[in-house]
Amino acid sequence: MTTKHFRNLILSSLIISGFTFNFAYANTPKDTLIIVQPLDDIISIDPAQSFELSSIQTLPSLYQKLVNASRENPNELELDLAKKYDVDPQNKTITFYLDENANFASNNPITADDVIYSLTRAVKLNKAPAFILGVLGYTPDNIDRQFTKIDDKTVKLHWESDIGAPVVLSVLTSPIASIVDSKIVSQNAKGNDYGNEWLNANAAGSGPFILKSYNPQSAIVFENSPLISKNEPTLKTIIIKNVPDATARKLLLEKKDADIARNLSTDQYAEIERTKSATILQFPSAELNYIAFNAGNSQNPVLNDPALWEASRYLIDYEGLTKTLLNGQYEAHQSFLPNGFPFASNELPFKFDPEKAKEILKAANLENIRIKLDVENRPPFLQIGQALQASFKEGGIDLELLPAATNQLYAKIRNKEHEAAIRFWIPDYFDAHSNASTFAYYDENVSSTAKTNGWIIPELSKKTAQAVQTSDNSLRNNLYREIQNEVRNNSPFLFFIQANNSVAINPSVKGYYQGLNADMVYYDKILKE
């Protein structure tokens, strides 16, 4: 059987019957990359709605943006669809000059109309990530007046908010700023949905790959784009298969029925290293893990008590989690800005101290505390939850673990139905405001984690607004240090670890790279020996 026939057999099995890995041959085809990971978090692959880890990881393969964060140094900007831009800070405008040779996979030229349509539809659809563009002051009511088409390849963007141009450009590197083919999407629109239903299972971009098929809860298949581009991929096909069980993922990798396995447990990564059955790659990650207490939950008033928040910080066994349970896959981190970001604080003032936690709770007359803790039913979150359940018990707090599938947990938290939850957060763009606006800013009209968890903070919100408005880096540094201290010491958010991205990979796969942020997953430079 030839490689081509083998690949076609894989695709046919995938598309028709949900795809099994009962291959007759030990190795995957040389022009095909097979990744196994959970995909149950995906709600949408439309860039205007995509906000889950697995979905935004797909977008760099399918779409381009005006500008991008550099792969090697994400604090630096790279041109993408724009060949250059001019900034007018006084009038709050940036003029983008598009690459004359840039086309979509449909072969339609990429024009100023596509840029305007893409950003406008993202704001008017007002899905989960729309708040990112809201940083620019965009709303469904004012978005139509934010752009001026100079000609087919030149567009002027205006912003309303009191923020500097560097923040604007950083926002435009986020996945929601991906540029879609307005002609194709408009043709598939239903009513006023701007093609949202169609883009939930299709793609209309200019990335290095096209979407061959997407079967929710089953698999995503990319194929090499027919266009010759600056990011021409070396592989013909990428298959991302939903394999919920971590043991099954590890086995598929070891049998060479898969090339890359994600989201294994720390024990599994350690065993792979010991047996040398595959290679473990580790990349720095901006992912932060934290506990969120829903301070707005009226059914359990203790969740709004600062004494609970303070005591709980002494009930996390930071060293035991990072060095023993998670085996170096994570490091202790107690601030909302991750290592690798400007202005991040690396201070670690809290240590595991159950007796101190008991003293704090006793002084506040808090006793018989029971809290329901929502947690994703996958590694390492369930294992972290079990460890926290044990350490909190030592301080007199009973945590009832409520494991759930990722998408179910997302829905519960967005509906504010949780008491407490173990969550992870990855910045939406490379500026400190991405996280500050989420954890240290409350506005009834703006979505944020502070709002979702009922933490009303007018003074801190003013300071967060001040930090994003100034272009003085020294002042920004001072402000963000103050904001981080307040959130770290006096909020319902308990940041405790920062991740390293680990993937298990077959040694024959070369050139895989994953950046600091969630969407920085790249397949276009991979070779298979």
C-alpha cells in the first residue's frame, strides 16, 4: 500500500466512521501528522467565537491577521497580512497597507473590505471573545464608524478607548482579529448571523492549511493550502483526533499510531522519559492556574468573605504540587501576570501553613465551611483538585469536587452557577492589560472574570484603566505591580501555578514549535524523517 493510499484510507475512516487507529502498519504516513488530544472543550472554530484552548490552537493554521506576535519573542510584532502600517496617535488611527499578493484559499484577493468585514462581524456577533476588541472601545453600535477604506489594499482603523497604539496593535494579534474571506462567509450567512453557523464547521481563511473536515467531538483535519504562501507547509495533512482518555493517547503514541500526544499526566510524561518510548518537548507557557471563588453566589455567603480568601492562600501546598504531584511540569506562581510578560511580579509570599489558615478562619468566626469545587475531568486538573481537597481539609475547609467535561464547566461558570472552580487562564494578547482587564477590572457593561465572580472593585478598576492609558513604561510598571499585589493578597482569585507546555512526540517528527501563548501552535514547519 502506498503512502498516498494509506493516507486516503485514514481520511476515509476518519470522515465516515469517526476514525479508529486500527492501522495495519506501525508508522503514520510521512506526509501526515496525527495528533491525539481531548477536543471536548470546543464550542466553535469561528474566529469571532472561538475562545477555548483547542479551538484557538487551530486558528493559526487556517487564518492570518494584520499583524502577529513573533513566534520567538511574542513581545515583538511581526507583519502578517499588512506589509506596513502608519500610526497617528493624536487622532487614534492606524493605517494598514495590505500585501498586494495576499489571497484567501478560495483565491479571492484579500482586501480592505475583508478587514472591515472581519472585525465588524466579530464585534456585532458579540460572542465570548468580543470583549477583546471591546478594549479598543468597539461596540455593536459604534463599530461601523471605526474604519475608512482608502482603496482595496489600504484601510484606516480608528479606536475609541484611551489606550496607546502599542496596546491596539497587541489586541490585533489576538485570534478574534483573524481575517475571514468576506465573500465566502457572506454567501453562507443565515439572516443576521454573519456566517457564524457555517464557520462553526468550516473555514474561510488564508493560512498555511485549509479545513478538510471538522467533526465535533471526533476530529479536525487540515490539508495543505492550494496557495503558495510565505508559510507553505511541508506536510500534506494534519489530523487532530479527539481521544479523551490519556492512557489511550499515550498508547497510540507508543505504538506510533500517532505522532504527537497532548495533555498526558505528569506520571505518563515521566514514564515516557524513563522508557524513552517517545520524546518529551517542553515549552514555556503563559498559562496560569487559579482557584476562583464566586463572590456573587448568594447561596453560600462565605464565598464573599475576604477571610476565606486569605486563609485559602495558606492551604495550597505549592511545593508539593509543583515538585511532587506535577513533577516539574508547573512552577509556583502567585500573580496574574505570567513569567515572560512585561511587568510580571515573581514574588511568592504565601506558603502552605494550615495552622495560620485556621487562625484566620477562627478570628473571622468561620467554621464548618463546605464549598463545591468544579474541576475539569482530565489531567492534571482532577489530580490538582484531589490534592487541594486534601490540603484544604487540613485547614478545616471541606471541598466537594464536582468533575465535569470542559465545555460543561465553561457553560456553568459563564452562567455564574459555580461556588468555586479550578480554572486556567492564558492571555488573549501580549500586553499586561489582557490579564489586568480580566482579573482587576469590573464594569457592568464589560465581560471579565471579576464580573463573572461578583468581585466589585471600583478603585482597582480605575487604577487598571489608568495603567492601560499611559505610554510611560515606568508608570505602567509601578501601577501593574500595585494591581498585582492587590489581586494576589485581597481577591477571590488564588493564583498558584504557571504551566510549562509539555507534549510527547515521536522522534521522527522535527520542527514542532509551540509559543508562549495558547494560539501559538504551529504545524507549518514540521518535517517527518
